[in-house]
Amino acid sequence: MTTLNIKFPCEGRCNYPLFERIKEATSIAKNKKLCIYLYDRPDASTFRYRVYNVCQLLENSEKFGATYFYAHEIGAVFEILRTASLLVLCRTQWSNEYEILITESKRLHIPVIFDCDDLVVDISKIPMVSSTILADLNGMLLYASKLFLVAKQANYIFSTNSYLLERITNLVHKKGYVIPNFFNNEQLEYSIRYTEQKTENPNFTIGYFSGSPSHFNDLNVCLEEIIQFLIENKNSKLVIAGHISLHDKYAYLKDIKRIEYLPFSNYLDLQKMISNVDLNIAPLVLNEFTNCKSDLKYFEASIVSTPTIASPTYSFLNSIDQGINGLLCYPGEWYSAIRELFANPEQRQLIANNAFENCLDKYEKSRLLTLVESAFSDIINDYSC
């Protein structure tokens, strides 16, 4: 397994001490405009895309720099707050401490930004969200109400795509900016290495990389079509990584090694897993909630040159050019699309190559840096007026 030695609290283990982040923030503030990010607690999902990756990107900026803190470290944030130019609260749930911090930031004329990557701010949407991801309704309602309070008190909104941004900004009546999810430096470095190490699989391998049991309904969008394909093609298999287990009626396919389960892993080992399959699938239930999702399952497969078939949600429609750098499928179309790629390895490789080049271009660092710097600069100028 990959050993991580970076400034990232990988899978909840913080190996970048608080005193180092305070020192970094102090150094940034001497030479650039400091942006402080706050996140409730370390995790292996949103934090990386919305906080860590942006902080890393800004290391290349001459104008801005950023570092991050967690809710239990908020005391340190108060100590250095007056040196900051921006405060970003990423999916933070309302608390008295956050309320005081927001009030103090406004007193110091520091704009407050609420960053969110899911449709989990609007309480009226929570029944739909809860049924989609199989989450407890009461728990989700409480969670959404706490996010809403922070979003309402912030001055600006960041989100992952225009579809989601429109819904949050219309709800809280704030100005907003799209900051997309993207891969970080080590993710790309390892991915290129894994791509160079690719070998041909003895069996055509389909990969589903969910990470969370909340995606069970998503996999069901195409599961029966995949099972049909597996039954009809003996030299094929399905790999499922993360916390999802299928119904017992499919246990016989696991017993004969046609379905394989892989454990949840850190994000660099995940890239290795994706590189080892012939086809990445990203099915989603089609509704307002999933249209707010980013295209990360596409770009993480693309940078290891693995082609993707995805559901036609807002982000995938904007990332995948049908048949060129991926395939988009509605229910009932997955079986034929998988068969097509299975029967045409040259087409599969061409799509993978196109997807790789597309993502290197779309998520090119200087382009992303310009986008983030422009958003930060616009907010500072707008807030000072």
C-alpha cells in the first residue's frame, strides 16, 4: 500500500501539526493575502477536494495563500484572524463558536465564504436527498439546518458547479462562484506512474469505486445490466471498492470470483485500483441532488487512462463528449455500452487517451489558479465597496 507523507490528514489522521499550520498562516500573511479555511473535522472526502487541494494550488500564487483549521482548533483561528483577508467555512455546521467567528470576521471587514459541494443546505430538498443516499431523515434535517444557518450568515458562496451554485445562491440570496473539484499534485504524480505500470487483465474488469454505502441506489441504476453482461461473458468480472455489499442472491458470482470486493483505501491507492480495471462506471440516480454532484469519478479515472461510462447528470454532461472521451448512459443503455467497449479494445483505449488529455487540459494548474485568484480578488473588491 502507498505510504503518505504529505500535509494531508489522510483518512482522518492529521500528520500536519497545528503549530506548523499557524506558522504557515503567519508566513503567508507577511507576503500575500491570507485565506483561512475552516472544516469541522478531518475526513477522506470533501476536505481533500474543497480545502486541501485549494490550499495546495495557492502555493503557486503570488497574490494569495491559504491554510486550514478544524472546529476544535478555532481558538487558533481567533488568534490570527486579523491577519486574514478571507475566511472560508467549508460545510461547517452552525455552532456558537462559528457564530462568534463570523461576527468577528465581519467586524474586522473580512469577507466570509460558505463552501458546499452538495445540495444539503436546502431543508425542503432533504427528503429527496435522504431517500437517494439512504440516510436518516431526522439526522439529515438537523445537518441541513445547521449548514443553512452558516450559509445564510456568510457573505458569499462557493460550490462545485453552476447547477448547485444557482440553488444555494437563490436560497440564501448571496453572490456565488464556481470552484470545481480537481485532483492534487500527488494524485496526478501517482496516477501517471500507475498508468505507466498498466498491464492487460486476463479478464475484462469493470470497476465501481463508491467509497460509501450511500451510493447503493446509484449502483442499482445499472446493476442488473452488469450482471447480465457478466453471465453472458465468462471472461469478465466486476470489482466493487468501498463499503457496498450486494444482495445475497449475487453471492454465487463472488464465490466464483466474478465479483470481487476491495476495501476502502486511501486516495492514492484508490488511483492504483482504478488503473487496474478496464472500465470505470459512475452510475447515479437522476434527480436534482445528483445533478449537483461533481465529475470527480470521471477525472480520477481519466488521469489513470481508464475510460468511464456515467449517468448523464449535469457535471458528466459538461465533461463527457459522447463516444469521444467517455460514454453517457440512461437506464437500459448500460448493457449495450459495456458490450461495445468490451468488443472494441481499440475504441476503449482511444476513449481513455482522449479522457486523459481532456482532464490534463481542463484541470491544468495555471487555469485553476487563475479561476481561484479571480474569485478571491473579486470578493475582496466587492466586499470593500
